Amino acid sequence: MIEPIKAYLDEQKDQHIEELMQFLRIPSISAVAEHQPDMLRCAEWTAQSLKQAGLEHIEIMPTGGHPVVYADWLHAPGKPTVLIYGHYDVQPAEPLELWETPPFDPVIRDGKLFGRGSTDDKGQLLLYVKTVEAFLRTHGSLPVNLKFCIEGEEEIASKHLPAFVEKYQDKLQADAITLSDTQMHGPGKPALMYGLRGLAGFEITVDGANSDLHSGLFGGAVQNPIHALSKLLSTFHDDEGQVAVKGFYDRVIELSDKEREAFKLVEPDENKVRTDLQVDSLYGEKGFSFYEQTTSRPTLEITSVAGGFQGEGIKPIIPNRATAKVACRLVAAQVPEEIMDAIETHIHAQSLPGVKVTLDRQLRGNPFITHIDEPVMVAAAEAYEDTYGVWPVYTRSGGSIPIIEVLGRVLDAPVVLLGFGLPGENLHAPNEHFHLMNWSKGTETISRFWMKLAAMSN
């Protein structure tokens, strides 16, 4: 069944790449208000592409911001339903002077397609559309039922998609969710990213007297909010780098032996990391490698501290306020609100006379994980192996993409991240590009993945 698909995609490759270049010419920059007409034009182009591929029930659905494009094909009774998520918006292209060619005038050089959105995410998204087209042109049907949910706000934190998913969860319901907005480990080295950290961000404010005070008149008799804040911040970690907040680690799912062995295949050289960063040593929780510390362990990082006079010279005062901003990266199955509850309890348990401490909760994002032994993950790994000739490595990201967790939780379905980008493709930076070697490999992997999912239901 795969050979006719591959033959069709090979015959149509030049045409499909030309269509991708049309897609890339639309400056669908969601963050910039003046590109609102381009956003709508890009949504319409996306809808037309889905229609041309043979998908049905195509809608451009309004949200509180940029629209979502929906489509489906639901004619495989008894087979799984897969929701494909992607986004048609892109990052701003500045600084323009660093681009070798105009960001929205795509060109091919050295087997790479250059243009804003080429790898993030228009190139990877169109892989799915063209795979649909190949199946329907050669076989007249798809091996699984498919739904597409393509948003226009991923680059501005998917502001309106969580509410959209909640509202239309019946329409979007699926047995599995897939997306391609991640990277491989290297050329010819596929990777399955199965975990992302969550986020809890807040600001601590320490208030003292009702105004700044002369340090000569009041120093030594009135609490200094910076002193109090410094004492408080020093209580967040012990001498071994662990977070010293009671209950902080209670929900953490420890790595399995299988995961720790898998991580050894992707571990960076810690000496090189140290050298590149020009630090004399690394620092973190004892008993965990650098990769484990930065992907599968939770953190509490003080990201900024402010207080007192910041201008040139010294102003001898006791400031009446000091602040600190904190960002916690969370792992499965930690809950942002619970973590901030524990931190607030910790704060109020400290002895800080003469000041008032408040906590303003600002950022929340749940961590995401799909276990590597989940059947859909095994099918994805096998599809990668059949295409690239090697079993994929398993990776986690230290960063956060909250909408992935939202999709998995609201729709109660496992999420598979099938990345076809490569490190160094400059996503979010000048000269973004996509290696075209992964165009054919990507469509083949997706084809094999769908067929393996269909076989699972036999």
C-alpha cells in the first residue's frame, strides 16, 4: 500500500513544494495588528489547500482572535480517529537586514527551502495535507479517520484556543492527537518528544514603610524590604540545589530505568556545556544528569530582583518596596496552582518582621507527557524506523507548549509529536529554512504511522 503513495508524492513533489512556497509568501504574522488581512488570507489559503486535498466539512471558525481552520474525513468505520494540530501563523521576520533573501520570498538553496514559516510550522503542517492528497488520489480512501485543527495564534501563546477546544470538544474528539512542530535529533536521526515542562510564574512583593526612608535616620531600626526579600529567596533552595518548599516534589513522576537509559543517547557533553557557557562548574540537583535536570526535573528560578534606587551613584535610603519574579518549570504530574499554593505557604511560614509579603500569580501551564510505551507512541516509533532505518531517540523538552497539554487533557487522548525539522533551521530567527530531504521522509513516515494505527484496530 505504501509504494503507490510514495510514487505519487515523488511525482508531485515539485508541485507540492511550489504550493508550500505560495503558503510561505503570505506574511501571516499573528503578533502584528497590521497583518490582520494577511492572517485571514492565510486561513483562506489553508482551507482551500485542505479542500484540494480531498478533505470535507471545511470551516474557517471564529475565535476571540485569529480564526481556526477545521476539516475532516470520517469514512473509515471501525478505525481510529486522529486529530492533526498545526498553526498557520508565523513569527515576525525582524531583523530583516540579517536575512540573506527576503523572508516572504522563499527560495531553495543547497536542498533547503528558506522563508519565514518554512519549518515552523507551514512546511511541517503541509506534510499532512499532501499525505491526505496522496492517499485519496491513489486509494480513494484514508486508513484512519482524520480531523484537522489549524490555529492562527500559536506564536502568541494560543490565546484563544483553550476556550475553543473546550467549546468544540465533541467536534474535535479523537483517539489520538498528532502534530509536527518539533525537531529531529539530527540528520537521519528521528526523535519522539514525549514530554514538555509546565510553568508557574509569579511576582513576590515585599512592602516595608510607607515611603523610602533616609538610611542615616532610620537605618538599623526599620526593616529593609531588600534584606527581607534576600532572606526569603535564600530559603527556596537547600545547599544541594533542591527546592526546599514543602510538597514541591510530591506529584513528580520519577523517571523509569528505560527512560534514563534512553536519555543517555541524547545527553550533551557536560564539559562542553560548561565550556560553552564559560562557567567553572554546573550546578543542580544531585543524582541527576544535566539532561535530566533540564527536561524531567522541576525547577524554581528567580528571574529578576528589583528594589531601591537604580540610577547612577548611590542613594542612601531604605527602600519601601522590593520585588522578585519567579518562574517554576513543572513536570508531570505537577499542578501549577498547587505549586503556587505550596510556595505561598512557605513564604508566610518565614519570619520576616516589619514587612508585608504578597504573591501575584501570573503564569500557569500544565506539563505534558505521553509515555513512550503508549501504543500510539510505539506505532510512531515503528513508522520512523521503517522510513529512516533507525529507531527514534526519546526526548523531553525543558520548555513549555501549554496548548499540547490542553488538547490531550480536554480530548482525553494521547499526543504524539512527530518532528521533521532539524536543529539549526533558525526557527524564530533570520534565514529560517527547512531541509527538503525531510519532505519525502516526512510524508512517508506519516503514511506509515496512519497505516499502523489502522492495523491496531484489526
